[in-house]
Amino acid sequence: MSATPQYLLDAIEVFRNPELLGEGAPLIDLKAFSYDELKTLIVDGLGEKAFRAEQIHQWLYLHYVRSFDEMTNLSKGLRERLARVSRVSTVEHVGSHVSADGTTKYQFKLDDGAIIESVFLPFESHNSLCISSQVGCAMGCTFCYTAKMGLSRHLSVAEIVDQVVNVRRVAGESDEGVSNIVFMGMGEPLHNLDHVIRACAILTADKGLNFSRRKVTVSTSGLVPEIERFMAESNVQLAVSLNATTDVSRSKIMPINDRYDLEELMTCLRELPLERRQRITFEYVLLKDFNDSIDDAKRIVKLIHGIPSKINIIPFNPHPETPFDIPSEETVEAFQRYLIDHNVSCFRRKTKGREGMAACGQLGKPSEEKKTPRHLRKKLEVLREELG
Ligand code: SF4
């Protein structure tokens, strides 16, 4: 049995002795705990029966309540004890934009005023919700709009989970069901690893949101040590943004490649202990005349050899001031055809939400006052010159 984590031990202590919380200290956020953790907290911290945890969990994740007062099957005394030391956090829905193809971009305001975005994507066979893990991103990928924001901060466990809770709440009955969760919104999830692992546990807990672990996917730009830890500590799916097939070209668009080059990344992926039938998803954004040649497709076949995988190709989604362009339809088809003909399981991601800036790589709102990080500006200038 794994040891009780420190954050839970601390919370139990505060539940037992509310005076430990001190004046002005933040209240304990109940949405930061998995079902089992909440049970431990309620039983060990408050001396209540375990079924109370199940009731609270249902209020949080099935009824989407935002205050203890709404938890009407708890006694007034218990609600008061909970409210003394804890809170039910919520991200505030401040706007939605629905594209013609049904893609909906949701904007949520956090306690500190920061805005994050989540995108609901309806497909024929399933509905995905793309969620954010950070405010902005530190990774500086040159094809990505979010990168221009730089990193403001990590999201808390509750802020990650609450995007899902609130999309369900806002969408109400019209929500035909978010079946899949993808961590491909703002931020590099594995840069916020502790919180993402805990959020995934909450998303997949059968007593609450109950997503199949096969339908939750965390996407990374390629942080090698974090990939290893993530695979050891979480049981949801992994996607890796590949996006280029040589170190020279990958470093131009993904600075992380200077830290973990293709060989190190591929070796790590090849050695991961995958379950039977588990596959790693590679994401490959096709940028016109940059990474969309048949030579690139040939190199992909070699690079992913020996890794149980599939590849999603995503024609570039443009955004203001980008040096990149959308590849032609013929190029995309030829690229995909080459991979399929060479036994690579290759899918073309349908472009959705492009006109509403809700597509892959288009999220966030770089502020006019806060300048694009200097290293990214430099890289973009060089690319602009190179690509004409
Ligand atoms: S592509 Fe992903 S990792 Fe790269 S800058 Fe954008 S949000 Fe960050």
C-alpha cells in the first residue's frame, strides 16, 4: 500500500485542529483530492462515516455544486465544520465561442483573474474535451500561439479538474457526453506533473467523473524524465508531439529538443513498459515546406520503429504573425499515404474550430503588454527569414 502523501496528512491535521489554519490562510480545496483521499480526510480528519465522503464526492462531480449549503443531505453541523477549513473551488465560466463545426471554446477565469481555455470537440464517434494544465506555457514551440504568452503559472489540481466539471455544468443537458479528455490545451502537462497525475486520478475515479483511463490522454512535447515518472505513476494514455524528424529541424520549432534530442526521446519511449495493446500516440503538426516532405515521412517510419504507436497528423492551424503556413491538401494526402503504405497506423486529425481560434496550437491570448519571451521572438525572426 502506498504511503499517505504529505498534502493529505497536512489536510487531516487541519480538519482535526481547525485552529492550525491560521488567519488568512487559504482554505483546503476539496476538489484537489481523489475519492479515496477524500474518504481518508472525512473519516480520519472529521471522524465521520465513509459514506459521507461518497455523498460529498457526488455533490462535487455529479451535481456540480459550488457551495456546502447546496449539499442538502449533509447535516448543518457537518456543513459548518467543512466550511470552517475547506472550500469548493470553481473556475468561473466567462465566455464561450461556438464554431460552425460545433467546436466550442470555453473561457474560464481563475481566482487570480487569469483566463484559461478548454475546447469541446464533437466527432462522429466520440466527443473530446481538450483541457489546459498551465496559464501560458514555458516550452516556446514556434508554431504555437500559446507559447507567445510565456508561462504565468501552473494550474492547481482543482483548476484542471474543474474545467471538466464546468463544461459539463455549462453544457447541461445539451452535453451529449464528453467521452474523452485530452491534455492538449494551454501548457505542457508534464511540466506540471504532480498536479496532472493527481488530476488524472480524479478524472478516472469510478465514484466520480469516471472516465475510462483509455480515454484520458496526456500530451507532452518530450520531457524525458517526466515521461518515465508519468508512466510509472499514472495509468492514462501518453501522446508525444513529434513534429519534426531531424534534430536540426525539431530544435527550430521545439526548444525542448535541445535538452532531450530525438535519440534520447525515442530510446525512452522504446523502453517504456507498455501494457498489452497499449500504444503511444505521436502528434505531428504538418507545416508547409518545413516538415511535410516524403523524406520526413520516411524518417518517421525509422524513428518510431519498435514503438507500439499510432500517429496523428494535424495540418497546421494558423494564427496571427506566424511564419508557418498550411500545407496543401495533396501534400497532406501524400504524407499520410506514405505512412499507411509503410504499415504506420496513421490518422489525420480533422481540423476543428480553426476560425474560432479553438484549434490545436491556437489557444490563449498573448497580452499586448507582456511581450513574447525574447528567446521565442529570436527564433521566430530566424524562421521568418528562412521560410521567406
Ligand atoms: S505546443 Fe504545447 S508545449 Fe509547445 S508551447 Fe504550445 S502549449 Fe506549450
